[in-house]
Amino acid sequence: MFGTSGIRGTVGEEVTAELALSVGRAVASDGYDRVVVGRDARESGKVLTDALTAGLRECGADVLEAGVA
């Protein structure tokens, strides 16, 4: 799931909004207090970045949303 190219897996199976929320919490809890979040144009991107951003902010990170890159 975690590789040199990021998190990989099938959306809705291995890669879920719950996973993205947990990753956001973990990243912010690990001391990353400023994070830029971007995504590609895939349909699943919005749900996953929203969850990631929520987890980051929940744990105190300042998030810059770059949108679709």
C-alpha cells in the first residue's frame, strides 16, 4: 500500500476516506504543521483529499489546498 510512489490500492477497497483521514492525523501528529495538499483529476480525488485535509486540520496542521495539479 505504501510505496515509493505514494499510497497505492483500489479506491473503496484498500484506499478509503477513512484511510486518508488516518494518514492526515498521523502526518500532523508526526510534527508536520504546514502541509500542501494537491490531487489529480480522478473522481475519487475530492473525497480523499477532503478526508486527508480533515485529519491534518483535526490535529492542528495548517493546510494549503492546491486543488487539481
